[in-house]
Amino acid sequence: MNIKEQSYWTNRYKEKLTGWDIGYPSTPIITYIDQLKDKNLKILIPGAGNGYEAEYIYKNDFENIYVLDISELPLSSFKQRNPEFPMNQLLHENFFSHIGIYDLIIEQTFFCSFVPTEVNRTAYFKKMSDLLKPKGKLVGLWFNFPLSDDTEKRPFGGDKKLYNTYLNLYFNTKIFEKCYNSIQKRENKELFGIFEKKI
């Protein structure tokens, strides 16, 4: 476990400095999940925080869903709201140390939490690829606003061209466009993507 990162995020939750937390599942993720037919998909949500998307997915009869966060506090909050959720599917782990194979990984305000170095961003997409089965999918939202030089102010931004320099190493792009159904405060600030692992 990366103790420094664990402490950072735990303190953010303790101090209620959670501006990324909208308090409910985001519309683009709901829209995507509602189109899925196979309820047996093995799904991971890394950096899930309070896990509103995971809660929505679970309550829509997807039982094979895993919720991962480096801080124990949001996982405890999720468990309180969903007491029937299996404990072995709540993962208090460092994403980069996690071992598993999934059909689908959902991205929701996770990528933007890492200091935007080339090393970190390459490692993120490589790890996503490693955790997916052949032709498995990485699906979700990436912030679409300029990347500043401030390496302390999270979330960190980027744009489609920048993200593609990393994505193209490990994934084939199915969709990567400006999100048409973002929540109001994120309008024109998100890209929605569906990426398939290269084999």
C-alpha cells in the first residue's frame, strides 16, 4: 500500500474535501450500464470512492462487481449503504498492486487523480490493460480541460490528443468523444470513451 497516497485520500474524506463526489451515479455511466445485457460480466471500479456507480450497477443485478479504493473510509460508507454487498468484493488496495482479470473496468474521476507525469499516465493505462481479459473493455469518463503546470491541484486535466498518446499503446478505440450527457456542472468538460484491450 502506498501510505502517502492512502493518507492523502483518507484526509480528503475526513475533511470533506471531496469536490469530485457528486453524491449519485453519473448519467453517462448509468446510460452505458443500462445498455449491457450480460449480467455475469466481471466488473472492476478502481478509485471508486463512495461507489455510487458501483451501487447502481449492483442494484441492477450485476453481482460480479468489485469496488476498489486506496482509502478505507469510502468503502465503509459504501458498505453501510449496501450491507448485503459481499465483503470480499470490497477491495482496500493500491490499484497498481491489485491482481485480477476483468471483463469490464469503469473509469470515473480516477485517472485525473494521479500526478500527470508520463510515468504515471503510462502506468495507469498499462495496468488497466493488464487487468482486462483479451478484448476486455475500459469504459468511462476522462476530464477534458487544459492540463496546467500545477502538480498539486487535483483533478488533473488533459485532452483527447494527449490521452490517445497513452491509450493507443494498449487499446483499440471504439468511442472517444465529447460527452453529450454530462451532469450540468461538467458539461463540455468530459470525454466519454469505450476502449477494447489489444490482443
